[in-house]
Amino acid sequence: MLIIAEKIKYLELIEYQPRRFEVDEINYNIGKILWQTYESKIALEFPSPKTEGKWQLTSKGWVGHLLLTPQFQIVLKPKVPLANIFGMLEYAYNLKSFRLLSGLINCQSLQEFYSQLAYILAQKVLERSRKGFYWSYLPQTNNLPYVRGRMDIRQAIQKPWEVKVKCYYQERRADNIENQIILWTLWAIARSNLCSETVLPAVRKAFRVLEGLVNLKSVRSQDCLGREYNRLNEDYRVLHALCRFFLDNSGASYEKGDRLMLPFLVEMDKLYESFVAEWLKINAPPGFIVKSQYKVSLGQKRYLKIDLLLRARGKSVPRCILDTKYKIPDKAAMTDIHEMVSHANAVKCLDAILIYPKPLKEPLDIQSNNIRVRSLTFSLDGNLELAGKTFLKELFKLA
């Protein structure tokens, strides 16, 4: 369906549902941008006899917004309830523990949700600025006309004529990776064209406050992970969790004249995978450990990654291994079955389970070399917590 509001064209697509549009609804150059830049997100067929002379677009499991030009946007809608997208994001980005989203569940769109989260981030940055940003001590080595820190004694003895001495010392700076992550994220949000007019001033203000202390450097969402926190920067934990959400879901930019537009895109299969993993880690029964993206060494610096591994504390052999599959086929693919058997063999596990958001028409329950491979459902249609409890009950009945 084509919606026109304030001279801006919006095309709406729902995950995996092909939609056709009249030839004059999409400019040829727009179609070319879609094909060249977003082929991995949207399957595009140009007007042809095959499509009855119309454009055909199919979302490949992404939700969010593509801003192709200031006047032309594509809205990628989920096939699951919007409230459940928010719930999945809470778990996937560990935002639930920060109690940030209690007022956001009534958002009517992902764009509104994006704006509200951006406002929370900006306010938290401004709050931190009033206390002072985190400064860290960075190791430095320089030749100085005076002694600072630890002097290189060997060089001083070998070259007594040198006026300057080599010194090793630490310098206190706010221009560190902790602050660079936040500054880059605010920069990306400000240029996304997705923030509401009421939120954008707060984002810009937070950016300006931090810009005076920190150099703008490109960072990745992975830089938000594995950071160490202490009593001086514990509140950065939530800041970096929010930054990871924005950096993960901001796609490659498209430049039109002097305007830079960053699309907001959520890859549903990865979100489903992260959601199930984090939900299990929080809700697994006492005495059990859940590991996600578990690496198994094959030797010669080669590894395989197991999506999820469930193990009783103190036990070396897993209770079961699990893998999430967001797409809903009629039956499990043979490639997925072979992969599960291979992964189970690698960790000497006898139970392997494929997880889908809806029951398969042909539920899986097969045996391969003493390894049992089955399918289970973690539904996204209704209440996520109830769906999780049902899933957990079935999981421990099977495992």
C-alpha cells in the first residue's frame, strides 16, 4: 500500500510477503538504489512480464526504516506483534535489567521507539556530564626535557649527551573508547532522520557537550561488548547497552547531496537468536548454565560455533545444544539437521534441538548415530513470558 503524507512517500512491506506496486509509484533511480544498496534486505524485481509490468518487493526478514531520499522511505513491518519486538529488544540488549522500557511499550511504531530510546540515551549523557565524564589513564612514551613517571635508565646511561630523556608515564584523558562509543552513537542518531523534532535537540545538545572532550572516531557495535566497568564508570554499562542497540541496527548510509541518511534496520533472525539466548540465561532453572555462541576448537586454529549450549553446573557434557531458526518452513532443512549432528558430536552431546517461532507442519524427531534431533517452539505471537515458560517446560521434558 502506498501512503502519501506531507509530500513524503512511504512504501510498507511486511516480512517475507511479496508486494507489487504500479510502475509510476517507484522512480527508476529509486529502484536502482534499492537493487544496488539493499539487495540483502529487500528482494527486488523490476517491472517485467513476469511481474505483470509492476515492481515487486519482498522484505527478507528485516524490520525498520530505509530512507532512500528525504522524500522516499520504505517502512519494513514485522509479522509479529510490535509489542513483542520491543520485548525481544529488552532481552537481546540487556535493557530489561535497566528498567528503561516501561514507558515505551505503548509506542505505535519502531520509529517512535527509536526516538524514545534516543531521548533516554541523550538524557543519560547529559546527566553524566553534570557529574563529569569518565577519564582514564592511557600509557604514554615520550622524550621529555624533564622526568615524568618512569625514566628509561638504560638510554640515559648510553646517551648521556641527550638533553631529553625517554619517559614512560600515564596521561589522564576523557578521549577514550568509553566516551568515543557514546559520541559516535550520538552522531549516527543525529544524522538518521528518524528522531522526532522534540527529541533531536536533546541528542544534539548531548553531542556538543561530549564533542569538546572527545574526538569523533568510527566505532562498531562489537566495541560495546566486553568492556570493564568500575565504581567510576558503572553507569556507562547502560550507556553502552543503548549504544549497541543503535549501532547494531543502523545500516550502511546512503548519501544524497549534502544529506547523510542512516537507515534503521533490525535483522529479525539475529534478534530472535539473541532474544532466546538472553531469555534462557535469565530463566534457566537453578543449577544450569546457558552458553551462547560457544566456540569449539577443531585444531589448527579452526573453530565451530554452537548457537546455544545448556549444561548442568559441574558437568562437562552438555545436557543439549540448541539452534534458533526464525524462518518457518514446513519441515526442518537437511542442512540444519546435519549441522546439529556435527555440533553435537563435537561436544559429545546426545540431544540437539532446533527452535522455531511457530510449530512446524512436520515436527522433527529423528535419530542419527545416537544423537536425537528435535524441534521446539518459542512463540512470538502472544505473551513472551508465557511462551518462554511453555518452551522451557517442553525443553526440560525433552532434554
